[in-house]
Amino acid sequence: MTVNTEETLSWETATGEAATMLENLQPNILKGHVRDFLSVFFLRFDDTTEGRTFLGLVRRQLMKSAKDHLQEVRAHAQDGTDGTPYVGVGLTSAGYSTLAVTAPPTDAQFGQTGGMKGSRTGLADPPLSTWEAPFRAEIHAVVLVGDSAGNEQRYEMTRQAVLALVTDGITVLAEELGRTLSNAAGDGIEHFGYVDGRSQPLFLTEDISAENGPGTPAWNPAFPLKQVIVPDPAAPDPAVHFGSYLVFRKLEQNVALFKQGELDLADRLGLIGEDRERAGAMMVGRFEDGTAATLREDAAGLRVPVANDFTYDADAEGSKCPFHAHIRKSNPRGTDDFERSHIMARRGQTYGHRTDDPGADLPPGQRPTGGVGLLFMAFNADLANQFEFTQAKWVNNERFPFGTPFAEPGLDPVIGQGGRGPVHYAAEWGGKDQTETANAAQAVTLKGGQYFFFPSLAFLSTFAPPEQ
């Protein structure tokens, strides 16, 4: 069985080259790995030999494969068997150069000077002088360490095991700590209080069957392998050894400002009672519990699981879910292959400590103004066509979506960066009349980021020193 990247994959029946691919692919790419506790180490290799040895030892001692991970997921579903910690490794273009790798990944955006820094203008990112210091520096590698709730001690042991392999010729530039934030129902949320990560591209037929159930879905969550993995050019056999490009962005959230924006919008539209919740839902595109704004006018009755099988075909006027709503801007849910080619596999995690209850009914003044946010992470096969296209051509483009009743539907109110013109909202769900009003103030700020390639385990194994 060859690796057919034009299709999805059944991992349980994979044989031959497809099985070899899974045995050498890092976990968390084809399917998200549980990371209730997460450490993200950013490293610089001051000594080439020590950097190569570090990567080889991390691979040998601490890393598992995508196949191992999927087998653990199946075992847990069958009898509750606990899985093992997650350790992932990525390199920047500068890291490949420092390690003297002769066949680095070929993505143009990845290889440009500075990586993500080189795309800053096109992404409308803030000046480098405002980025946190570690992200202004030259980063060579990232190491992710994660584990599930209830395994904090094991997570800490794994974290310390990574640090124990850091030698004098390696500098830890920074460590970001992520922790899962959940609502009362146990769903993962981001700091504005909304269920996060609900709609993901699925690459494994087992996951697609579980998501779709019987019948023909309105929204097809199945995406080909080529949308998330590419041959690893520096690996022993790129025909079976694959990797993926990771986008990392630290996004700080001003929760107080966003929550005030929700209240201000509800006031401007004259929303009263429970209907005031619809203000935030129209900005995000979902209610806080994840119910899509285009499906109904309140959040009642669509739980377990939160409905994800929808499109915007029945909302051509944008009177249920506004055209500029965050999830509509970042995934218009069309069927066109070109449009679908921009979708990424998101693997983010919240960061920061807060003393307030995200689910409590509190005034905005009692919410955090900074220090909390999202460690945005997404795997891509093509940085320009996926992450950069989504950010520049959709999220930050006031004219997108095209062909709407409004010449400029507006900037994404959640993660859009740049000048914000007026937007339109329907005071009545599905109503014909829409009110033009100011867009919400920018409440998400980029603090820094970088592009990484998560190579095959086979590549990392080439750095491992001989067994003693």
C-alpha cells in the first residue's frame, strides 16, 4: 500500500508504505494529541554537534510515532487504558542551516529570511519591536511536551527529561506554558469563553466516520493527506518519511475589552434578555457553547456533541451569522476545492492564569486585560496557501467574503489586524433589516511567532549517537 496523499487514510488497515509513513510521522499532526498540560521550549543551537545529539536523544528516549498515538487512542476508547506523554520537535529554516542539513524543507515562506518575520507586513502583524524578546531572536528549534489531565506529575517528569538533555551548547530562549481551559460542560474553551477547536479538517477515515454518522453531511470534514503532510526531503526515504509545517503564534487576549464589545453591540442592536447572548455569537459565529449562529437564534438544544454539520448556504444575506464573523471569515465552508485547500489543522492551547471564572456573569472590568491568550498552532502543507492566505486574504481582508450585499463585509472582529471599518448586524435573527455599526475594537494582539517544520522520526533518528 503506497502513501496516497490525494486521499484520506484508514490507519487501522494501513499496510506497506502507508504503515511505514505512520511509524515515522510525529503524533499530533494527523490527529490532535491531548495536551491539557503543555510546555513549549524554544531553543538555539550554539554548537552544531550538541544540537544534533540533543535531537537524536530526544527522539530515541522520549518520542513516539503517529501510529503509537493512534493505537493509544483506540486502547483508551476500548478500556480506558492511559496513553503516554506527547513530545514533538520542530526546526526553523535557521535551525536546519545551523545543523548543516543539506536538504532542508522547500516551502518558500519557511525558508525566507526570518521565517514568519519575513511575512510580517503581508500578515499585518505589529512591528517586531513590540514582539516579546525570544521571538525577536533567532530560534532554531521548538520542543513540545504535553500530557493529559490527571498526569501532571508525569508531564513534569517528561519536561525535566527534555531539560536534562540540554547541554552547554544549547540555549533555552523561552518556555511557554499552556493549560486547558474548560467550561462547565467540560468542553475546551478559549479565554473569551467560547468552545474552541470544534471544526477541524479530518484526515483519517475512522475519525470521519465518527464525525459524520449516517447520511450525507452538509459540510464535508474529510481532507486529503496532502493538506497536512509533505515528504521530508532530509529523511532517508522521502517517499515514506513525511513531516508538516507548524505555525506558532502567541496571541494575547484582552478579555475585558472583548466582553465590553459584546455588551456595546447588544446595546446598539437593542437586544434584551437572553437574546443579548447573540451579540457575542454574531462576532464569533458560534454561541459560547459552540452552537453555530447560523443554525439557530439561541444556544438551546444543540448539545452533545455541538453541531458542526452546517454550511452558510441558507444564510446568503448574512442575517444569521454575519459575513465578518470569525468562523465564517476563517472557514467559509464552501465546496470549491481551491477554497477548501486553505483549511489548516489547528492544534492550539490556552495560556495564562486568571482569577475570575470565565463562565460567571461578571462585568468586563473584572476580566483580564492581558497576560492570557492562545498559543495558536496549526499544521500546514503549504504555508502561503493555508495559514498566510487565510490570515491575509480572508481574516484581514474587509472585502471578503465576495459577492455579498455589502462591498466590504468587514474585518474579522476576533483575530483581524489592521484598520476596522463599519460592519452590519441583523437585530433580529434572520431578519431583513441590518444595522451598520462600528466593528469591535481589536482585543487580540500578536506577541510573536515562528514557522517550524516537524520532520519525520526517521530524520531525527539520523542524529542519534550510537547505543552504548
